[in-house]
Amino acid sequence: MVVASEIQPRTVLKLDDRMYKVFHVVHHAGTGKMAGFTFLKLKDMRSAHLSERRFKPTDKLEDIDLTKKQMEYISTMMARCFPSWTQQPTSSTAS
């Protein structure tokens, strides 16, 4: 859990059972009668839709730690199964 006032760009959050990546953060301090707030621009990682949300600086949000994993490029596996995919098209020219 992370407090809304400590969120930084590129943080991944779980809100409403969806994962969002934080693109932009604006922290507004409250003065007098106006309460402070944290304004976030978020990108849904599944649908790529952008949204804007506002939180109290004391709100606790669930952050997600992502790990990078080395992956094998799939076309090398496909080339073994379908060799015609790797062949360059030939152009026939009439003389």
C-alpha cells in the first residue's frame, strides 16, 4: 500500500480490480478551507484508455510490483514450424 501523496510517475496501481500505470502526478497542498489533493493521470494497462482521478493525500492505494521476464522471440519458433514464413518473396520479371 502506498499513500497517494507519495505516488510517482511510472507507478503501477490496482484500482477497481484493474491495473493502471501513472503517467502524471500533481500534488496540491491545501490552504485555509481548501483541502489538499493528489491528481493522477492514469493509463489502463489492458485497454490503454486514459483517465484522470483525484485522491486525498492520505488515501492509501494498492501498488503493484512488476517484474521483467526475458522472453523468446516467437518468430524463431514459428520459422521452425513454417519455413515459408521466413522466405523472402521473389519477384518475377519478364524479359
